[in-house]
Amino acid sequence: MKVIRPDQRYVTPRLLPTAATQDDFRRARSQPLDTWAPAVRCIAAHHRLACDTVERLPGGDCPVFAAGNEWVMKFAPAHDAGALHREVAVQTTLAGSATPLRAAMLAHGTCEDWHYLVSSRLPGRPLHEVWPTLACSDRLVLAEEFGELLRTLHEIPPPTADVPDLPRWDVFVVRAVHEWPTRWGLERVPAALRADGPRFLEASGLESSAPPSANLRLLHGDLAPENVLVHENAGRWRFSGMIDFGNAMIGDRRFDYTAPTVLLAPGDPTIVRAFLRGAGVADGRIDPALRRALMACTLVHPMADLHDCLALLPDTLACPTWDAVAERFWPDA
């Protein structure tokens, strides 16, 4: 019989890398698949999910794994799990809607100092991978269908009561406008535009033009082309749905128009109008009020690298005001 000394301590082996601090998280995020796979399989078994194979998916801030075409598992550290909580809140809100907009939530919970979310896996590829290969006519069709997809999301009634994990528009806008002079990445923006930002935001009326409560919508919050999936069907590309609702909020639907119109075809009025027409804007018309709102929403968008956005249309780097920038990104047809 083995004798156990009184000073011996037995610690249950960890399944997951330590993530008590942000430095821990950065180190854990770069760990190879073999480090994560046992935990992924254990969590899948706990929720009775099939797990024949495990692969790591590229990109994203958080570690994400998939089991074939069945499901996707995302991890976030407990000290910084707000985005994952927002995804859970959105999945819960959309659970009763008969729409293929998003993956179905299969499970969520905690494991050691991590939170996780398991969702069904949507078929297809991110739109930004396919877009450069498309003919102009195909781009027009997809742009309008992209707008229709977003319109479907905006037509789903948002939660009637406050959901702590989903920011409200008035709180978000006031804070974003107030903190704009110190927002991340602003030092890379030309000096003239840095100086013009507060003036433009005040003149835009973004803080004072919040839509009535009845017009607030559930927003995706980061509808960049990499967060929309498409698949090929009968020789043409169709939308599979949206992914990554980690920046969702309740707010003004125009906020969700910014990423698609800036990133898909910057300065191309034909593509922009097709998208806006699909989204429900009459004739896709870009009037001065909409142009001003789109520019203001871009300036306060927490995910927008403003310098990189300007670099999409290099002549905007020499613009003296954000009004001039807006005219180039959202020109009249």
C-alpha cells in the first residue's frame, strides 16, 4: 500500500490553459490544437454532442473550434466575456424566430476560468473571400440580398425589457461621442480630421436624434463581410446567414449599414444603393441626412479602424472635413 505523506497535495489536472489575466489569455490563444482538444471533447460529451473530429478555425479574437460541419465552440476568458454573453443574449432573443439568419445555440456554460458557447455550424464561406472573384452583375445581386438579410434581422422585435448584456443606443452613443477624442487608432488619422471629429459629431445630431423606442432594432453591431457566410447553389452564391453577434446592441438600424457600405465597395454608388434598397431604404436613395448619419455611425463604431477605412479611398486622407469624406464614401448616384 502506498503511503501518502501529510504534506502531499493532489491537484486536479486542468483541462484548459490558464486565463486569469489578459496576458494569460494572449498566451492561451496561441496554444496549438492539442492543448485545447481534450477540453473541447469533454465539453461536447457533457452536452451529448457528437465530436468525431476537432479542428481550429482561423481568425477572430477568441479561440474557436469546430466538429466537422456539426457545431462550433467559442471560448472567452471569464474576466472578458462580455462579447460572448451578448451572443448568448442574441441567440436567446432569436430562438423563437423562424429565420435562417444565424446558427442555433446548442449549449453555453463555464469551464474553469473560461466561458464557452456552442452553436450549430452554418455552411459556406465568409463573403470577403468570395467577393473579389464575382462579376459586377453578381455583386449587385448579392449586395441587394445582403441588405435583405439585414432587413430580416431588423424586422425581428427586439427584447421588450432591458437585457444587461445588450447595450442600449442612448447609452452607447453618449459615451462614444464623449470619448471620441481618445478613441483607439485616432493618432493615425490626419490631423485635420482629428480636429474636425467633435464638430462633425455635434452637427450630425447623432446624440439628439435617437429613434423612438418603437423604432429601435436588434443590431448585429459588426456586419463586416467576414461575418456573413455565403454558399454556392445552382451556380450562384447565396447567403447562409450571419455569425459573430459579439457586438450586438439595441439601436438605430442605420448603424448596421456602415460596415457593408464602407467595406464592400467603398465609393461605389451602384453597389451601395443596391444594398440600401435591400435593407429597406426607399430606392436605395442616399440623401444628405442618411449620408451624415452613416458617417457619424462610422466615426463612433467601436470596431472601425478609421485610418484603414480612409485608406480604402486614398483621396479621403486629404479631406479637410468628415463631410467631404462622407461625400466620397456615399456619393449621389
